[in-house]
Amino acid sequence: MKLQLATRHALFAILELASEPERQLSAAEIAEKYDLSTNHLAKVLRTLGRAGLVEASRGVGGGYRFCGNAKRLNLLDIVQLFEPIWPIGQGMSEPGDRTRKGQALRRVLGEIEEATRATLSSITVDTMLKIARRIPDAPAEDMIRRAAALR
């Protein structure tokens, strides 16, 4: 599934902040870790703040902190802030929809949409963090950790 850039930024930010909810991180720190545009990420973080998922602190030592519930917040909740995933039958009619083949296509796409919604709503932030912990570090991250340990 291809997600819009803002949606991916939001997912990275939420996962990073939720992994240590007591810790504040700046947009620049998150952006650097995931190779994102700091300006674009800052806009995404404002949207997440308006949704009540992160809170911002200004000034020296300021940053963002996760304030949602990782066990209840699911991926669909986050994705829907940035892109529409409409329930079946909603959305605009498109050319060809009134033909039999168009109706068949719309039905199949509706089933795909339904499966996507069900999957995204069944995976919580907490589940994503557990999955991430089981994935071995990328070689570059591992090398950085080893170099830091030598200092």
C-alpha cells in the first residue's frame, strides 16, 4: 500500500514518540532519524497535535511528546488524519462506474478498501512497537551504536 508522504511522516513520528512517551523529541531529531524534511514533519506534528496525539513544548529543551494511548490508537486513526479511506459506496462516481464492468470493478475495489480499513484498524501503535522491537537493527544503526560504545 502506498501512503502519502505526510501519512508516512505521521506514522514515523507517532511510533518514535510512543516508543518513549515520557521523552520529548524535536522535529529535527525525528526528521534526522528517518531522513525526513524537518519543515514537512513540523506541519505533520501540528496536525497530530490538533488531533490530541502529541503535545508540543516551546523553548529551549522543547519538543514533542506522545500523549495518546498506544494500546487503543490504531493505524487507521492516524492514516485518516492525512488521507481519505472512505467507507464503501462513498466517494465520487467515476466515468464507467455505471457499466457492468465498472460496477464489478467498483465492487472489487470496495472489498479491497474494506480489507484495508479492517487491517489498519486492527493494528495498534503498541502492536507496531512490539513488531519493531523484533526486527534486527539495520547495519548502519548497528555500526553507529558500536562506534558510540567505543568512545
